[in-house]
Amino acid sequence: MSEDKKAEILREYVKAFESNDFEKVASLCTDDIIFESPMGTFRGKEDLRRYSDWMAENIKDYKVTEAGNGILVQGDKAIFEHTMSGKMQGEEGSVLAMCAYEFRDDKIKTVRVVFDRLSIAEQASSKWLEKKFVNTIVNQMQKGL
């Protein structure tokens, strides 16, 4: 399969996640898919369904937008730089993310998601004490150790 076709598969996969079409998500993955994210590690399609159901229930208007380098494919590996956005508990937010994919037999066999959880905490902090704690951490990181 060409690298362009693999990039197309990743775009289909993301669109299926956005529209809560788990059957489509599952059709693009191997039976033994491993999906690793800051939310946990999910092994196999049934575990991935549990994650997908959680996303659909908890994040409304979920959208993925290509950013920066977009999708880069080399052989059976791909990197996807993007922004994830949506509403959680009525609050809008977005975060820059990177996903590393591995393919086997033209299907996605591994997904590793990395995003800045501190950025999410910053956006979610609404009470003065929460903001103070999060801002203290952010300020310390910005000035360096």
C-alpha cells in the first residue's frame, strides 16, 4: 500500500472517531490494535470501543484539525500532528496533539497519542484556587527550572 493511501486511511479513521462511527474505526484497525494515550492503554477492538464510547459520551463536538506537519508517512509508520477540540462538561477547549501510528497488513495496529494535559488543566480551571495551582505550575515551567 502506498504512503498516500495510508495517509488517507488515517484521515478516514479520524473522521470516523469524530462522527462516533465505531464500526468504521474498527474496520480500519487490526483485531489486536493497541491504542495508548494519556487516558490509558486500550488493547483490542472491544477495549477501543470502550474508549470510543467514553469519548462520545464525554466530549461533544469533537473535531480534529491537521496542524503543523500534518500527516507524515514512511513505510509502515506515520506521525500525525493535529489539534483536538470539543466541549467537555459544557466547556470548550482544544489541545495540540501528536499521534504515532504503525500499520500491519494495511490496517492500523498501534496508535500512540501524546498531548499536553497541563494545557487542558489550564483551560478547565474555573475556580480561583484551581487557577492558582495550575498557573503556578505553568509559570514555573515557562521560566524554567
